[in-house]
Amino acid sequence: MQEKLINRTKEAFQSKYNAEPKHFFLAPGRINMMGEHVDYSDGFVLPAAIDKHICFAVKKVDDSEICTFFAKDFDDSFSFNVTQKQTPVSQTWVNYLLGVFNAIQERGKKIGGLEIAFSSTIPMGSGLSSSAALECGFAYILNHIFDLDLTKKELALIGQKSEHTFVGVKCGIMDQFASVFGKERQVILLDCNSLEHQYFEAHIDGCSLLLFDSCVKHTHLTSGYNDRRNDVDNGKKVLWEKFPDIEKFRDFSFSMLDEVRAEMGETSYKRCLYLLKEINRVEKAAKALSEGDVQYLGQLMIETHSGLSTEFEVSCDELDFMVEETLKENGVLGARIMGGGFGGCSINLIKDENVNDVIENITAKYKADFAIEMKVYRVKISDGIREYKRNEFVV
Ligand code: GLA
């Protein structure tokens, strides 16, 4: 299924390096069933890896200290010396990779020369975590090729650290975790505090999960993501000053939050209120998903959208319009903005028999109001990062 992407990446490698790649790796994007912005607040999340990938074609270069990347989709290259310390550069895509290298170097791990070409089917800036796939894909490659003995958890944490230190986005761990730990047909219930996790099969029989891409692009470096995190940190500080015995953010009650409302100010209050409600919803959504209660799951999705739009304020006119209009259609059980927000995709739970009509109607309405052609992705829940070898996956 990924043949086209793999061939394209292979050709890019051949034309750039005039040689044959020795390995192929596929790093997936992710969806999230429920639990937005709670991953940096001790919450639970419900992500899953999807069948959209960054493909890396790789060749180890013995006796070389140079690692070169060719980003086929940007038609851009970058080389660095693997024995030297690296600092952020002006190309953002490079920083995701250098940040990974830096985090690995800090752990005292040594790598050698590499030639890499990569290309992607994960749309960028659409809330499907192309960044996590890039970071964690590179971390996985280094671990695999140079036998670094890093665990899967470490790979996810290295990806997150790269984003914090070299890119400047204070993201949580959900995206990296999903890209590394994804499993075919399985949703991950992840405790973002302990990183304990379990898998379960999503039961949405008779319904489809569709992504509608608003094509409003964002990067969390400028989107307001870090501002939201600051609002939340301010709220947490006030809460913990008043209730120092509480261990995890999710253990604060609504009445505790109300007690410190004036002190933390309205903005932080709204953010924290949303978070406590959302953490609560994830538990219910996990149960609904595993029991196949699609009506209730849809209801929870609608509540999440409303919270993200009015309390956490990470939606935008285009996504609010899209979700509102989608919910008016027959057979739509739930719809909400997905991921960090400020653009990107909505995730929609729609009865199978109504899918085509909904797509047709929403595409037309969205175009009429915003003059933008909406994109539709029917994604499959898939495995996490893998080496790809002669039509089979090798862990
Ligand atoms: C982005 C971040 C994640 C998470 C989501 C919102 O995707 O990278 O860590 O916070 O936004 O749920």
C-alpha cells in the first residue's frame, strides 16, 4: 500500500546520492480519538497511528563523519558532522532532526555517517503530526543502524525533547508516543503522567471516522500553542500553591478550581476548566469506544469541540463552521477539531450510509463560504515506526 511512497523516496535517494539505499523506514502520523491538550497536564489520551507516513531511504556510510538529508518534498538538503555539537539552524525541518541528534549525543551515544532521503504522505500543518513522525523516524533509524540500545519510550522522549529544544514548541508526548507505539487496528490509552499504556480495539461498527482538512495551515511555533501552555502553567501554579498535597493535575476537583478562580484570572481558569473536563471525558470515551457505544462517543466529541472552541480557544472560524455544519447533516454522530488546533483537520464520526452525502454537502458549503477546497482523508489505524523490507515489516 505504501509502494508509491517507497518508490518515490527510493528514486529521490538514487538521484541525490547516485547509489542504492540499503534500508527503508516508515514513520506514521496519528489521529486522536479524545484528549486534546491534556498530554502536558497529566491527562489520558486516545491516539492511534495511521496509514500516512514519512518514508526514509537510508544508507550507512562507513568511515564517514557526515550525515546528509535530502528532503524530497522541499527539494532541500542538509549535511552535518556527527562528531560535532549541533545548534539550531534557519530551516525548521532540519531542526527537528538536529534536535534528535543532539538528544542522542547528550546520552553519550555515538553515530556514524549516513545518507538519507525522505518523502511524506502526511500533510504538513494539518494536525496529523508530521513533526513527530520526522523526529521519531530519525531517532528510530539511528537506534536501529548504530545499535544504540534505546527503548521505544526513550525514542518518543527524544523526539519530544527535540521539539522543545531545537524547534521551540513545548508539546506533550502524545504524538511521538503514537508514532512509535502505534499498532494496527488498536487505539492506545496512554497515561501521560506515567507513560503506562494499553491497547484496545475501537468498535465503531456501521460508522466511519473521517478527517476533513480545513487546509488552514499552522505551525505550533507561531500558533498560540505555547501561549496556551503558559496559561495552563500559570493556573497550575496557583492551584498547587493553594493545594500542595495534590499529586497530579487530574486530581484537582472542580470545586478546588473554583476556589482559586479569582486568583488565577479568567483566562487560566477557562483553560484549566477545559482540561479537567477533557481528562474526565477521555475515560468515558475509552469505554464508549471499546463497547461500541457510538452515540455516546459522538456526544463526547461534540463536547470536546465546544470546549476547544470556547474555553481553550484553539479553534478558528473555518473549523467552527465546518464542525457546526457537519453536525447538521444526517447520520453524523460527532465532529470536533483534532490535534493542537488553530487550523488543520476535524475528526468526524459518521454512519456509513451517510458518508458520501456528508462529504458532498460539507465540501460545497465550505467552498461557498471560505473559497477553500476541503480535503477528505479516510485513514486506517496502523502500526508504529517500522523498517520496511521486501513487502514485510520488521520490528
Ligand atoms: C499537538 C502536540 C501534542 C498535543 C496536541 C493537542 O499535536 O504536539 O503534544 O498537545 O497538540 O492534543
